[in-house]
Amino acid sequence: HRDRVDPMLRSAVANSADGSAEKLHAALALLPVDDAQTEYVIGQLPTCTVAEFPVVRDAISPNSDLVESLWQVAADDQRPSEERFQAAAALATYTPLDPRWKQIAPFIAQHLTGVVSSVYFVTWMEHLRPAHASLSEPLARSLSERSRSEKQLEATAFALADYLQDQPAKLVDATLLVDAPNEFATLIGALRPYADQVKPRLLNTLQASPPNDANANRRDAKWKRLSLAAVALIELGHAEDSWPLLAMTPDPSLRSYIVYHLGKLRVDVQRRAALLESTDDAAIRQALIESFGSQERSSMTPLDQQRLVQKMKELYAEDTDPGVHASALWLSLIHISEPTRLQ
């Protein structure tokens, strides 16, 4: 029925306002038989709605002129950021391996994780996936930007877990940058299928020479990386390589960082409690108790809290090691609610 419908579609194009859904939809309907609509449809790629975007993108047969015009939009920092972002999202399908991605990838990564609404985040992340090789590096760098909000960092970790799901080595490197529970859990979840494969890489990190840097910030960053490797091994089922690091040594730096991250990153409460029951090493028992001190009480179930209280009572009353005795009292007084404090 083209002979009847096309005149009405052309009338809709002519009489509808630029940028309106009616004009775009009519132009899309005419596009297969009317090349004159191509320019208008292409012009809507940077500004159409998220629902219209894949339809418009897939309706166009990309050519060199189109690609170049989109690159001009994506690279122009004087254009509205939403237009640059959507132009790049189309280029992710048309030319995902273009070397110019290196120049725009930092902007796209920041916009995706810092500006895009959480309602549409996954949709745009999927549109950009063909260019993930270029986006992964700036996404990983932004994980260490602690000035970003928790929501932005979580979005970054989610995108990296998706984009690096078949690149476990790079995923390990990203995991060793984060020290927030939700980000860490997201990346560890993506690593679980590769637990045995990445174990040597984590062990190599853990067995690196102790930090010996005059700059305190750089030195602490290295200790943090080593401790995160130890915690990652625990979470991936290779705890036997990490627990011995909780023993006392002349330099307690690594032990202290591991204790801190065991609690902050909410490493399996049951696993720590089981080791607390089974180990004969008093230093490890003390470290495990202290790790509960750096964990938010709200992250534990009421039952786990109750069991922890009971265990602290037992250790306080029965353990002969003064460090364990003191740690049990400290945890009770500082981190367990008033009615259940040790008497």
C-alpha cells in the first residue's frame, strides 16, 4: 500500500516539527524508498530518545561521510555532552576499532557512569559494548578516583565486570583498585568463573617485594594492593594462601591492611568464623576478631551477630592468649550493642 501511505507519510514529514517523534517516525517509514530522508534521520542520531536510538542507528546504512560526521560530533567538546555521547554510541556499532576511540573514550566512560540515569545505564552500556576494548582502560582508571560518588563507582565496576568478562587478567587488575564492598563484590563475582586461572596472578601480586617507598601515599597504595590480592584469594576459594599472612611479623603493615579489608569488604562472615574456631594460631584469631571490628554491623544478619557475641563471650572467658582476650573485649565494647556487652 505504498502508493496510498507514502503521500500521507510525506505530508507528516513536511508538517511536523523538527525533532518531533512524528516527523522522525514518518521519515523512518519512508527511508527504504526515499533517500531524501537519510539526512534528516542521520541528524536525529545524537538527539533521539533512548528507545528510538537503536531503531534509527540500525535503519541507516553507514558510509564514510556519515561516520566522519558522527566523529566530528563526538569529538567536539563545544557540542552538548548528550549529543557527543549518542554519536559515540552509534560509532560503537559502526566503527568500534577506529583509533580515534582513544581520544573520546575518557569522556564517554565518565558520561556513562556519571551522567546517564540509572534507569538507562544498562541500555547505553550495551550499545557501547562493541567499543569495550577502548572504554575499559578509562573505566578502570576512574575506579581510583575517590572523589566520585559511591553510585558512580558502582556503575563503573558494573561496566568493567561486563566489558572484561572474558579478560580475567585485566579484571584482576581492576579488582585490586577498589576497596568499597559493592564494587569489590561486583568484580569478584565476575572473576569467580576464572578462580583457578587467576590464582597465579594474584599470588604473584601477593609475593611481590614489600613496599619500600619513601612516599607514604605510594607505600600505602602498594600495601593496599597486596592486601586486596589476599582478600581476593579468600573470596575466590583460595584462602589457604592468605590466612597465614595474619600471623605476627616484624612489619605488621600487610597484616593490618588485610584485617581492615576483611571487614570493610564484608568477606564471608561464616568463613571467618569457621577459621576462628579451627585455628591454633592466636595471632590469626586476634586478627579475625579485629576484622569484625572494621565491618559495619548492619551488613551482618541478626543471627550472625548473635553467634559472634556468643563467640566473643567464650573467647573472653576461656582464651589464654592476652591479645585474643583483649580483642574479644574490644569488639564487644565498641561494635556490639549495649545489651549484649560482656560483663
